[in-house]
Amino acid sequence: MSQSTSGSRQSVQTITDRPSASVLVIGGGINGIATFRDLALQGVDVVLVERNDWCSGASSASSHMIHGGIRYLENGEFRLVQESVQERNGLIKIAPHYVKPLETTVPIFSTFSGILSAPLRFLTHKQGKPKERGALLIKVGLTAYDSFSRDGGSVPRHRFHGKRKSLEDLPQMNQDLKYTATYYDASMHDPERLALDVLMDGLAAGDNARAANYVEAVGMGPDGVTLRDTVTGETFTVASDVVVNTSGPWTDLTNGAFGEPTSYMGGTKGSHIVLDNPELLAATKGREIFFEHNDGRIVLIYPLKGKVMVGTTDINADPSQPSLCTEEEVDYFFDLVRHVFPKITVDREQIVYRFAGIRPLPKHDDEAPGFVSRDYRIEQRAAAARPATTVFSLVGGKWTTFRALAEHMSTEVLQVLGKPRPVATAGLAIGGGKGFPRTDSALRTWVAGHEDGLGRERAEQLLNRYGTNAAGFLEYLAEHGDDRFAGAPGYSVQEIEYLTQGEQVVHLADVLHRRTSLAFTGSLSAALVDDIADVLARVLGWSAEERAAEIASALDALATLHQVDLRDNSRTKATKTA
């Protein structure tokens, strides 16, 4: 049986069997998924579709942060900063398995001018950036930032140090610095897995919630929205009272496919590299280093999963074209690392992964990309092709505020439907954050109750990877075995089997990039890709030809989109029986 009719596409069958809904959400990035979850929890008949894999577009190219947005203060965006800080603090509580406090240090090179974008732009109300942003301005800005964090101490308040203490603390930093400022935001070490948890919460709400990836919206007519299954090529129509367009940077393209062109969006490209550099990793002492480069861009050096991520750029981009991290951007990243840690050598041989994406920003004409608002708005109109259908288009939005944004969007949808909101999502635990142990004692108790002969270390590893959803994995492994991959001993054959069966895996790349961290951490080899393909072929029923095509496609994507070329040493078994 091919994947097109296997369990992975039962999700499509649930939609085609009943091709109508109160709400159709188009776009499976974090904001579309969160809107789907919120509506599903209200009991709304809701369908969610995504043209590629879940969280594979803009949401997959994030800086892995949940942050209050100190830089938004310079734009005078107080509402956004307040909402962002509240949501940051809330996510630390409701998604503690993936969102954790992140110590962040800012190197400062002058008292009255510095390299961090001043959080006081609102005082001048000018479009241009002030030329000097030093310790005094940063101190005032961080004090203002702390004022938004009054909710029971989710994160500590900031601290300031002079040169001597700063270099004692971080001795590899540039000796020319005069101060450091340290404050706290939050890390999000597995954004794609957090998105999957949000998705699964929505699906668990009941039969009123249906969702399918690899389903593209290609048009709208009097009978509803025309959808195309990109796996089989088959098209079908779904009728709904409301359409929610959460296509991110592609919002205008989706509206254009509906025959109603819009010009809401003006996204910018952000790129990142991931370095295997133990010296740089040690130099950060587990902190994010956050500062402003001399061109005014905010950049970061961020220890993550035993590697160091460096980003990001802010370049106008065309959403109809693939986003790639260019060699010029790599040179830019190396320059900024050398500026902060001049004694540490960085080179291209240390890059294990590159990625780039387009931020779903509003159209900004001549405004500099770095100054474009990160806030969001919701556009509402009646569909020209089907006037009885209301279309909502999301413009903007970011990871930090996904829960609040979804609540806002779903509230507007509920008003159109004339339905109440029986469930609040504020404070409602997400996925594996339910019952996640917060203390060492609670951790010991949870592990003792779930290790099932696999051992404490493995139970803790899976708890950190999946939150309390690890219980299902551990039960499956206890029954079916835990045969580790030679090339990735942190993962096992049965673990990949379990997530493939339960997480709407369609293609090999889904597992390499989004169900696991193997690609991100540079852990892949041609042999490991081949071994994982064996598992998926067995679970999804791929033929030998389908299996070979999946490997070729995955390796090509790694090479072209992420500059990780494993094709020369590929040992693809093209004729192997799946």
C-alpha cells in the first residue's frame, strides 16, 4: 500500500468524507495551528490545511526565542511589548517542556553610544535610528522592560556590570567593551515540536476538528474553497462559513488564488547558521549574546543543542522564491562573531546547517526592514466568489504571541458565527507541558513511574524531548524494543516508528527537519538518512521506488536549501524492497 492511501493520509480522508465546516483555516504555521486549536476547543467545526508540512514555512525559520521584544520599545510599540512579555511568561508556565528562561547578555562598548538598538526611539519619533546607544540608554530601556514583567517572577530582572566584572564573567569577549547588561527572555529549543503539540491539542478536542498537511488551497468558487492533495494530485472542494487565511508571507498569494489580490504583506528574509564550535559554545556560558551590529541590525549568538546558532539578517525578500542563506550573509555572521569574540576562530567548515525564512511582516514601502512593526492585524471581508463566506486574513504575527493572537482571531470568528467562547486558553497547558515535573523531586517521581525497564537516562531524555507525551513513547518502546541508530544513538528505530504513526508524517524530510533535530544539529549522514527511510518505508508502505525517490528528494533539499550535501556518499538502496 502506498503512502497515499496509508494511515498518514487518513487525515485527508476525514475532510473529503465530510467536505464542509464552519471554519476553514489555511496555513499550518504556528498562528494557523494555534487558531485551529483555539477554535477546536470552543467546539467549532474547523478544518486546517497546510500546503507543505506543519510548521515548515516561516515558523520553521525562527530564532528559537520567545521574547518580550525589548527593541519594540524604540518604536513606541508598548502594547506589543506588554502582550509579548505576558505571553512569554505564560508560555514558560504552560509549555515548560519547550519554553524556558534564557539568560541574555548585551556587550556595550560606550557609555553614551553602543551596539544595542536603543529602546528609546519613541522619545524622538523619528524614522532614522539614533547614532548612539550606550550604557545609559540601555539601562533605562531595560528598566522599562522589567516593568512589563511583573507577574510573579517568571524571569529575574536585569543586571549591569562594568568592564572588570564583565570580563571576569565572560573572558573571551572583546577587551574593548566597557559594560555588559544581562536580562532574561525565553528560549524555545524545539519550535516545530511545540507546534505539533498545539496541533495535537486541537485534534484531541474531538471530531469537530480535522487537519491535513500537504493540502493546498488553489481557488475559490460558489461552492467553496478548492483544495489539492499534493501527494495524490486530487482536488476537492470544502464549503465553510468562514475562511481564515494564515498563510504568513504567502497571505497575498493565497488571496490571489481566491481571485481577490491583496497587497498586505511585505516580508523580510532572516537567515541563520548553526556552528559546531566548542570554543564559542563554552565562551557563551550558556547565554544568548544579543547586540546591535554597526549596521543597526539586531543579531544574536545563541548556544543551542550543543551547537551555536548565529543570526539573523533582515533583508527584503520575494515570498514566491525559495529563501536561502547566502555566502554574503555568512560573511556578515562571521564578522559579528569576531567583533564580540575576537580571539575565537570561526570558519565555514564549522557550519553544520543553514536556514532562512521570510518574516510575515506588513507591507512597509520605504521603511527600513529593521524598523517595520512586528505587531499583527486582522483584515476582514466577504469573499467575492462566495459572498456568504467571510474571509479573515492575518497580517503579521510572531511566535511569542501565538496564543494571544489565536484567541483574538478566534474571538472575531466566533462573533461572525454567533457562538460563545466556553474555553479560555490563557493558563491552559500545551501538549507535553501537562503535568510536566517542575522540581527534582517531581522529576524523580515521574521517571520512576515511566521508565519501564528502559532506564532513568532514557526516560529523562524522552521527557526532555517530548514533555509528558514521552509516556506514550516509553510505553511503546517497552513493548516493541529500543534499537538505537548507529549514526544517532539518541534516537531509536521504534521511536521513529511511533512518531511516524502518530504525527502525520508524509515525507522523509518531515522527520529529518521537524519531528527530530537531526538536520539542525548536523547529525545526519547518508547512511542515517537511509536507515530512517527504511523505518518510514515500512510504516507508510512505500515501494522501493517511492523510498528511493524520498531519499533523493530529502538529500537534494538538504543540499540546496541548507547547504548540507550528503549526496556524494549516499548509499541509497534504490532497488531495496521496502
